[in-house]
Amino acid sequence: MPGNSFGSFFKVTTWGESHGPAIGTVIDGCPPRLPLDESMIQEALDRRRPGKGGITESPRKEPDRVQILSGVFEGMTTGTPICLLIENKDARSRSYDAIKDVFRPGHGDYTYLKRYGIRDYRGGGRASGRETAARVAAGAVAQVLLDTCGIKVIAYTIEFGGIAARQMDLAGVRGNRLFCPDPDAAKTMEERAREVRASGDSIGGIVETMATGVPAGLGDPVFDKLDAELAKALMSIGAVKGVEIGAGFKAARLLGSQNNDPITPKGFLTNNAGGILAGISNGEPIIARAAIKPIPSISRDQDTINTRGEPVKINIGGRHDVSAIPRIVPVCEAMVRLVLADHLLRKRAIEIHE
Amino acid sequence: MPGNSFGSFFKVTTWGESHGPAIGTVIDGCPPRLPLDESMIQEALDRRRPGKGGITESPRKEPDRVQILSGVFEGMTTGTPICLLIENKDARSRSYDAIKDVFRPGHGDYTYLKRYGIRDYRGGGRASGRETAARVAAGAVAQVLLDTCGIKVIAYTIEFGGIAARQMDLAGVRGNRLFCPDPDAAKTMEERAREVRASGDSIGGIVETMATGVPAGLGDPVFDKLDAELAKALMSIGAVKGVEIGAGFKAARLLGSQNNDPITPKGFLTNNAGGILAGISNGEPIIARAAIKPIPSISRDQDTINTRGEPVKINIGGRHDVSAIPRIVPVCEAMVRLVLADHLLRKRAIEIHE
Amino acid sequence: MPGNSFGSFFKVTTWGESHGPAIGTVIDGCPPRLPLDESMIQEALDRRRPGKGGITESPRKEPDRVQILSGVFEGMTTGTPICLLIENKDARSRSYDAIKDVFRPGHGDYTYLKRYGIRDYRGGGRASGRETAARVAAGAVAQVLLDTCGIKVIAYTIEFGGIAARQMDLAGVRGNRLFCPDPDAAKTMEERAREVRASGDSIGGIVETMATGVPAGLGDPVFDKLDAELAKALMSIGAVKGVEIGAGFKAARLLGSQNNDPITPKGFLTNNAGGILAGISNGEPIIARAAIKPIPSISRDQDTINTRGEPVKINIGGRHDVSAIPRIVPVCEAMVRLVLADHLLRKRAIEIHE
Amino acid sequence: MPGNSFGSFFKVTTWGESHGPAIGTVIDGCPPRLPLDESMIQEALDRRRPGKGGITESPRKEPDRVQILSGVFEGMTTGTPICLLIENKDARSRSYDAIKDVFRPGHGDYTYLKRYGIRDYRGGGRASGRETAARVAAGAVAQVLLDTCGIKVIAYTIEFGGIAARQMDLAGVRGNRLFCPDPDAAKTMEERAREVRASGDSIGGIVETMATGVPAGLGDPVFDKLDAELAKALMSIGAVKGVEIGAGFKAARLLGSQNNDPITPKGFLTNNAGGILAGISNGEPIIARAAIKPIPSISRDQDTINTRGEPVKINIGGRHDVSAIPRIVPVCEAMVRLVLADHLLRKRAIEIHE
């Protein structure tokens, strides 16, 4: 298991570096006879692309057009591996010569070299956020499977640069560049983003993902609990440093009588559990939150060393995203979809149909 | 992959229910020629057992003696599967008749039934905390492998019932029943535990695990990042509702210039990364925190339903642990050990020895 | 994947050495609500035990009583791991001192040492045929799942010491010690066995396994074809040196017009395919044959070396089985059951129920 | 594990249908810092392409140019997934309309429909022999790893249409279109091929693969024995119906004293074991043979049914390969390479370097 695959039954492998000819994914285990065409995947990819506003301004312009290379015949999945390819159109590697011999703080430059004894220094190589485009594409395929059961997944920004959303208008989430469910907070957040950008710095926040329509009974004890899989899925996104389910860290300060969700004939009265009990879904909405660190590329002097171990200063000039947040929102959705699709198939495998 | 195994190369499978004849684990992939006998495992198990103090007072008395059934010959591992068995000596199932037809709030009773269409109602069956004894045993074997590289793992309580540790005296962690690195805070915590117990309620907290001596270069991108694996490992413990690495959720409020750890010829100046960059260890101590919810069994009336869907009240009388915390500390250590042992072997597999 | 597990969804791990305290298996992924008790497993184990006749006369007397340690509650599987344990009652290791420092020809003594740098020299340790008792136990559990679909698996000896069965009386297979479907050939075979035994030598043969009632559509292209999995399953039995499906090696000499099985509205007219086309079952009986080598322990002088690399003679005295055949017949059945159980669940996972 | 991946540590996934835009493979787990460029892969692919002689005359003309899309930087592997892509240039699907509703005997048409409820009827879709081009490409990458240890793999035809090779001139294997080590037999074989072609029929044979330079100690007991993995690897090739190791089926008729390979200080005196004892390599050449059935597409009338279950005649006109043999030879090499590369890494993972 060399690390580039996710899932056991709905199994997704991503490949590709930020500056190679293309990136992509192979999905093995997708059930047959699901409707699928490129437009269904493209829609998710388009949401992940950098916008024109004040938060994501990567100088790189990628159309991110997905091609289906296999596994689909006459608009339907066939049960064979689905290979999706996205070409890298704007991978100018010359701009990376300045960082070739320097370890950027907060990046994987140093650790990749320690892991492999070699690194692709052009824009992070495999560690680049660009890899997540392949995840988003795979997640769109997973959603087609989830659609057959009425499962919906939505992610949104509940905190950004210390500013919290106070309303939960999920219908409006896609109406602002930060995917924030509170339009007023969204404005303050955008302002904060502009300030931080002006200072050459970067900023993080918290993204919440909610899955509704999840039937009770998904999740595999003991190690592959649904919450354990969600934690892995979200933490595998480069910028994520924390994950919590339901009440999360707050549960650590509650009494049992406060934290337990009472059960009634109509369902659970509260949802501190975040929809998961003993690692198995209980039919309530699944709630997972991810803490996003500020992106490490900043236009300010930082202390670091070069590959010869000498101290140097680095200032990563040029235009950069001020925060990973808006681009990570669709990635969170994608990862939650992958977990749910996998566990849906796991459950089906052992169902006895009487 | 049906969910009861952890790890790819150092692969641990646990089995057993709280009220069956025994629980245990099979470890497949442990390198040969490591010294191993039962006493090395027993020591870890003994730390997990309920104490006599005010926090864990399970009425069940289990000696938890481990037997090595395979994989060890003349005091050395042979490279073949190591099966460890712990008998259940005190599994009186008659005491569970009262809850046979009722779903306990906060427990897996309802979800296991939804998952499998059947449940072992005696004390939680497979979902019982008792399963973690097998993890602790497996973790002790992993530690033998880690010892060959000088890797040490220690877990401790940094918050309990809202009371935070303010000192970090790691040498003293095993000197109090809460495994708290702050002896003064430990006393206040024990007081709080007594209060909560008197009210028939329960309480949670936060456990931090630190691994030192971890060489740079452990961790498999993209999905099997070291932090992603740690998140899964810790979240797979029943009572855990949140996991964070290094600065964790705090990183969501920092600027990039604050959160990035400057690099110097002597190493990293700070450790907001928690020892992991781009999913790979950077040589600094690995820091992971887990939020522990209050245990759901409380001696107070709670609303719930029975298996016929009718509303009922439940009051889980008798003596119960007031918190899962002390018993979870060695389980956190065990899970972190399993992750590190697995990734140590993963790294070795691709090393080219020149 | 360290090698002691088989199957992805119906996953079987065996553990234990021939001279340790016990051997056993953990089955993870068995569907819940299947009837299971120890007697259902014991029946298969009893058929594998050495008989009193002229072929298998191991001096070791093992009752091979199986205990279910987990995964079954009130006579039904619960969906949790099923641990089965068989104690080694008669593991006298003193008798192995003579071979401690010598590599027995045809055994794994030399290769295990090369693999692990250590070996358990007592009777082959993990490489002992005794390990297959755990497989037979697991196979009996798999059969309970197959029973729910009407799948039957039977193995029988079609050649022994060069003597071929000429009748196919499958009802009579269990009526002779060699599990031969031709009672007349069985007598000649037993005579041959006595001759070979008298000369201190050993002998092999060919075991065929047939699975009936297998629905069309089992098998996972491309690498996990049903025939590929059967080949692996059977070749993983220590004494097996060849595997063929349907016409097998004979197909290499047929014309396409002879080898193709014509299809009619009532089914296939012939079964050269052995029930498998493009790696997927076609509804016809599945036919797999395994070539069994003569067991390597013989009471004749053989040239070998000791662990210091010096040439020595070895004569493995005492009573030994003259052939592995009769004991391997139930093991072939078990392995085919494991493959079918696994693929049954794989198929269910992706079935869309309309 | 949905079936399109092979290997645990050196993990190969293939994707693509014969009539989609492309086929390819993703290799995850390839060690870093191995030299790799497209020409090293192209050489193996070129040997698999249909020749101009009398045996393989597929009307389809594919240049089979491989592109490396990821995992290689400046001519060296980086340790990240290697995606290889081969475009389908000549995939005219209109020629398949005639077989759209008919199940071709000996093909996977019927079983794929039973497996997935849908099939890509254009040339076999995923079941097409074309998929093996991706395996050959992956095998070429595996060989780069094997080269670092001096392991060589060569396959050759030892029987074709009932005609056996009587010489073993391995140096001359690539000198004839049948990859036969006996140049005289090769001529008779080609003659036989012409006769069979003239009659509109097809023919099979036996391919042997030999690996030399394999160190003792490769192979993972119990289920992942080296011979079990080879059996699976070879049987996963569409046309293979039997696999044997070393003496293979002949061992079933030998006495133990004949079959055991005596050990001397200079090595094993004979190699009936085919280089594998107890599932682990013993340092002798590894010998595996595969029985190849005649290809099922023949220009003769055959009985079959259509998708409505009605009896029909089918005659697969046009030019076809008369035998799969020459194209399967490089595929056998590739599969053996994949097995060895995987087990090389498995062994490294648990080696203790003192």
C-alpha cells in the first residue's frame, strides 16, 4: 500500500505532479450502470479553480478540463476502472529555479527529500495542492453513486482568519467566494483577506462538511470506523491540521448527561455525535470539521536552510493565494464523498437479502 | 478490508468481544529477530487496567494476562504472525439483561444493529472498550521494533473536565492516576472526578501523545500521510471525537508568518507542524492530541427507545468509570506506535542501499 | 500485506506454528446472521486428520478440537471477526533436535532461514502442513456462506502414484481413505501406497476440486480473475506444484474449434473452460486441478548440508505420511471455498438493486 | 480490492478498454532514484506488437507509443506514482456491430454481462488482450528495479500446437517470431501455424518463464508464497489455463527420492522445485510454465446464443491472430517481473540492518 490510493471497495488512486504533463486519477470499484459524463465531473472541478477575487490569485491559469479515458461506455459506467486525466497546460517550471536548492518553511521540500532522497522541486511536485484536483474529480464520480441513495455532501467555511460564521444559510454557500454560509461574515472575511494579502502574509480557517441522507449503518468497526476514515480523509489534505466530528473538542468539556444525544421514536434529539456512534452512522447528518493552516508561501522574509545546510533567507515573491480555504472546500466535499462511497459498498457486500 | 485490521506492513488485526471467552490480536509483518516475551507486553497492559482510585472503578475484575500463542521462538520474533490472547475471566453476562432491548444513548447499540441486523448486547460486544486491551498488547510489540531506532512514545492528559495542565513534567506522568504531567492540576482533576461521580455523571478531556526520536522521512504521501494515519488511528478509539497535530485548530487563526516553523542548520525553531510536513516526519517531536468525550454510561435518567421503537427511560446504575481518560492514555500510545511501526517498514521497503 | 491473509472481503488470516501452544485463524468480513457452531467446523477438521490406514501415519496424535473465541453470539455470526483456535496437544519438540542444524531437502528449512535469518526448526514451524488445519476451519465457515446460495465444493483424488481414477462416482468419494471417486482405482492406489511406504519413500498425485451451483458473474477482472485467484489459492498449499482450470494443459494442444465451448439456450455444451470465461464464472461447474508433489520427508539417505555449509547425509526416520494427498483433499476444498466466498461478497458490493 | 491492481508494495493498476481513447497503468511504490525513460519501456512494448509473419496478423495497427505522465523527474524515478499512457490510435468500433448482440464462444462477452449487467462490446472492452500492453509497460519498470539486483527474466515458447522445443538455446529466443529456444522446432511450429490459419482455426501452446539471479529468501508465507503469486500472475493472463512450477505436474508421478533436490555446499544438484521451497526462493533459477489455450476468435461456424437467448451461428471473419503465443511471451515476462519486484520490496521492509 504505497500511499496514493484511498478506499478499499471504491478505490481511488491519484497520480501526477504539478509540473508534469498531466495529473489524474483511477477509480477502481465503481459500480456499473451509473450515468457519467465529463460535464458531471467538470462542474466540481470548476468550483475548485482559483477565482478572480481577493483570496485566490495564483498566477497559474489552468482550465482543468477533465477527460474520461476509460470505464464509461455510452454514458454509463461499466464497472471497469475509470481513468480521469487533467492536462497541466500552464506548468512553467523555470520560475522555480530560485527555490531549487532551498527548503521552503512549512512546505514538504525538506521531508520529501528525506523520504525519497530526491525531490521534484518544481512547485512542490506531488505535494502540490494541484494533486487535489484529481481528488475533486474522483469525488464527483463518488457523488453519482451517492445520488442513487439520496446522500448529499456540502462543505462550507465556518471560520476564516478568526472570523466566525454566525448564520447557517447553506443555500447561500455557493453565493460567495469563501463558501461561507453567513453572507455578512463573508464580507468581513474578504476584507480580512485583503488586509492579510497587503501584508504579504496568509491566513487559514475552519471548514465544516455535512453529509445528509446517510442511512444508519455505514462504517466498519474497529479500525475503519466511519469517523476514523473521515479523520484520515480530511487530514490527508495538505493544509489540514485538525479534524473533529460533531461536538468535537467541545465534547472534552461536557458532562456525559450533556453530551449524550437522547433518542426518541422520531430520532435523536441532538447531534453531538455528529451522526456517528461507535464508528457507525446513526442516520443523523454527519458533521466533520477541518482546521486549515495558513498557506506557507508568503511574501515575507523567512529563515531557512539550503540543501547544503547553510542558513538562508527566503521570500516567496509573486502572486499567491492568501488562503487555501476556498479551494479546499470542494476538496473536503470530495474526500467525504469518497469515504461514504467506499462504506456504502462495504455495507452492501455483507447484506443478506431475504 | 473488513475493518478489524490496522496497518499495511506491520499489520494488526484484533478480535474478540467483551463477553466472549477471550480477546486478542494477530500481528502480521513484525520483523524477525526482535526480543519478545510476555512480560514486555504485560507491562503495557497493566497500565491500562482500572485503578483503585476515584476515576476508574469498573466492577469487572480482569487480570488481563497475555499469552503469546505464535510467532516467537526462544525469546525472539520469527517473522511469522504473532497471536496474542487475553482471556476474559470475569464476563458475567447476566448483568446485561436489563439493557438487552434498549439502545443506550451514546453507545453503539443502535448503530451495530443497523449495521449487522444483530447485536451482541452483552456489554457492547465488539464495541466495548475492552477491545482496546488487544491494541495495547499489539502496541507493546510495535514498541520493540521502535526501540531498535530509538523512537519513544508517551501519552498524557493535558485537560480533564475543563481543567488544563500547566506544567509539562513528562517524567512524572506515570506518578498520578490521570497520567497528567502537572501534579498540581492532577489533584484538581481528581477532585473534579469525585464531584462528577457523586452526581452520577461522567467527564472527558484531552490526551496528548508525543513521539520522539522519529527520524525525518516517515510517512507516505498522498493519502497515507503520517498525520492522516495518526488521525485515523486516534479517531478509531471509541471515545475520541477530535484529533489535531501540532498547533492544530489554533493554526486556523494564525498568520502564515506565525505558523511556519523557521528552519536553521540546527533544526526547526518552532514546532507548530507537530513534527510533520506534507505528511512526512521532519525529525521534530510528533505531537498529536485527541479529544475524549465523557463516557456515555451514566447513573442518571436518560431518554431513549427500545428495540420496538417505544420511548423508555434508562438509568445505567452500578459502578462505572467516571471517565475513559486514564485507560485511554495507553491506548493512544499504542495507536501511535502502530502507525510509526508501519511507516518505518514502509520506508525501509523502498530504501536503496548503496 | 505480509502474507498470512487471504481474501479481500472475506478475509482469512492464519497464525501458529506446528509446535507452539496453538494454531488458529481470524476471519474478518463474514456476513452476520449465518448459523455457526463448533460442530460445523469440526466435521471438516475431522476429515483432514490422519487416518489409520496405510497412507497417513503421522506419529503425532492431535484431536484438533476447534474453539470459537469470537464473532458468534447465540449460534449466529455477528459480522465481527471470528477467531478459531486449535490447541497443539502433542507437540513434542525434543524429537526435532536431530534436524536442528540440517536443511532437509524439499523442505523450507533453508529458505525460511534465508527469508528471516531465524527459523523455528521444530517440525517446520510455520511451514508445517499443520497450518492447513486452520485453513480447513476457515473453509468450513466460508461454506456456511456458500450454503446460502446453494454452492457446493468437493475435492477428490484423480491420480495417485501415477494411477488414474477412471470412474467419477462423486457420491463415493468419502468412502475410501484416498477420497478417490473410483473405488477400484482406490484399491490399487492403496496398494501402491503400501509399496512406497515399505521402500521408505513417498508419493504424490493429482487432486481435482469441483464447485457446483456457482452463479455466473463471480470473478474480478483483471488481476483478480476467478481462475487467477484459484491458482493462487491452490498453489499456496505447500505440496502443490501445478494448477490447471478446465482443460488446463490439454488446451495447449487443442484447436480453437475444439476448445471453445459452444453456447446453447440451455447452457454450454462442453466445459473446457472449467466454468470460467475471462476470469468470471459462467454458471458451469468450476473445475480446478492441483498437482501434489511427494512429501519430502523420506526414510532414505539424502545428500544435504548443515547450517555451517558442510555436506551431510540425512535420513528422516520414524513413521511419516507416505503421501500428502488424503490430507490435502479437504485443504483444496477449503481454499476453493475461501475464493468463492470472497468473490461472492465482491459481487454483492457493486450490485445495484433496482 | 476491486481487481485491477497487482502487488502490495510494488503496486500496479491497469486501466483502459481496447476501444477507448487510451489504455495505461499506474505504478505506485516504485523506489526512487531508478533511471527511467520512455525508450526503456518502449523496447518491451515493441516486442509485444503483432509481427508481420504467419502467426499474429491482427488487422489493427497500433504504434503503441508509451508516454510517462508522472513519477519521473530528470530521468529518475521520484518515488511517486508512475502513470504510463498508450493511446489507442486505431480503435474503429464500427467493425464490432456484428457481434454486439451475440456472445462469442470462449470470450468474456457472456460473463462480463453477468458480472456487470452491461458490457462494452467493442472488441472485448476491458477483457481484450490489448490490456496486456499496459502490463508489459509496467513490467519494464519493474525490470529496472530488478536490474539493481542482477535479476533477469526471460520467457520462451516450449510447445506450440503440440510441437515441442527440444533445444534450449535461450540466446536465440528473440531470433524467431515464436520466441522459441529451438530454431528447428520454430520452423515446424510456423508451418503448423500456417496450416491452422488456412483452416480458419487457432492454436495454443506452452510458454516457460525463467528468472535467474533471484536471491534466496524472496516470498511471503503462507498465502503469498512466491509460487502462489506466480500462479496468480500467470493465470491472470486471459489465455492461460494452467500453471506449473519446476517439475510441475510431473512431480505428481515422482517418488520423494526422485523429486527432492539434493543440497550440496555448491547449491542444489537438481531443480525440480523450480527455484522455490515452501514458497520462498532458494537461489536456483525460478521456472514457471503457462498453458496457453487457442484463441477463441476463429473463422469457422460456431454455435452460440444472442443476448435474447436465441441460438445463432457465429463466424468471426476477417484476419485474426492464429495464436496468442507470440504476444503472450512478453506478457509472461512482465507478470513474473511484477511478482519479483513486489517481493523484493516485501523482503526489504523487514530486513534488519546490523
